[in-house]
Amino acid sequence: MRRLAERCGPPAALFVLFLGLAAFATRPLVRDLQGSLPVGPDPLIDLWTVDWLSAHALSPAQLFQGNIFHPYPYAVLHSDLSLGTALLVAPLRLVVRDPVPLYNVALMLSLAFGAWGFAMLVHRLTGSAWAAAVTGVWAAFGSHQLFHLYHLNLLSIGWLGLLLLALEQLRTRPGPRAVVLAGVAFALNALSSGYYAVAAALLALGFGLAHRELWRGRALAGAFAASLLAGLLLTPYLLAVSELRREDRSFTRPLGMSAKMAFDPR
């Protein structure tokens, strides 16, 4: 790892490390990307979602549509989007057309990117590639994350790490790069998992309360600009959800399921 870090730099070396760990954590999937899927209830709908979103990444009018659930519009909104992961694999569609290997690669990329996002945050704070590597492993390859391997949306933690990195940059050195990173990271995090949308809002609020310098001068202006950018990026999704709810009054999670899945301190 040290030689790779010296040659390519810590970000690239860490991502290669995490990609290798992702292949190991999902074994033996890497040996049969075209003929296997993880065991669980969600991979089939996630497979379709990743395939549709990555295929229509450059077609905004079709992005939230779909070829299932006729005659209702916005079929892709009936499940978790995992859009942040779908965009990671979108360039691979130039060479990978089969949705099965595309989903499997998305699964491993999501794990690696989740580790990398938090590693970049710690590398910024400490300057240590080793501390960053340990943090990435803890964040993405702990028992909680690996228990949810079949929940692609819950593996999309990389955008949370990059959001915290952007907030740290806004606090210490506000500028356009930090504004864009914060806005994009928040939006793609929210468009990957509704749970993490709430988590990101609470993390941003907590970060702001802990670092009062964010409420002054250029940092405050940058945070406001990042919020506007995130809102702009989320607007098409929010409009689509609003229209879908007008079309289908039953478009909501049953109360019993919400109660069953609610947070419990125990």
C-alpha cells in the first residue's frame, strides 16, 4: 500500500485497497459477476433500478420513469433510488450492458466508495493515510454494513463522508469547490436513501452547532450557496414525488411497516 500511495497518491491507493476489500467481503460474487446475485429480498428491484437509472442518466425527462408498474408514472420512485451508486456505474454502460454484472459491480463500488468517502474526511483531518484506511474499513466493512449487503441504498454512505468533508472545508477554507461538493454530496446522498437524507440533515445541523464559525462571513455564504445547490438538484425528484402522490393516493408506506422499522434504542 505504501508503494501504491507514493506512486498514485493516498486517494487512489485507498480506493484500490477498499475495492479489494469489497471484492473479499462479497465473495464469491466476484468470481461470477454475470451469473450470481447476493441473497436477500431486495437485489432484484435494485438491479432493475440501477439498470434504469444508469441507462437514463443523460435523459432527465426519463430518469424517474420506468417500464414497470403501468399505467402509473415514475415507476422508479416506488423503491429506494440509490442514484448516487447508479451514477458511479453509469460510465460502465459503455462496456457492460447486462444488468446483472452491472448491479454486482455497483454493489462492490458502493462499498468501496463508502469507505473512501470517510477515509478522505479523516485524511483531511489528520494527514495520515493509515488513519484514513482504518476509518474507511470501520465505516464500510463493519458488521452493520455487511449485514445489509442486499440493501444497496444502505451501502451508499460515501456521500455522507464527502458531505462532512465539504462542511469541514467550508469551515476552514470556504470556496466554490467546497460549496459544490457540499451541495452535490447532500443531494446524491438524499437521492440514494431516504434514511440517509434525514441523517445528513442532522449531521449538518450538528456540525453547524459544534462549529460556530460556519455561521459567519464567507463560511455562512458558502453554506447558504450549498443549500441552494442541493435544493436545486433535489427539485426534480420532489416534483416527481408530488405528482406521483397526486396520481396514486396509496403511494405511502403502510403505518404498520413504519412502526415495525422505527428506531428503537434497544
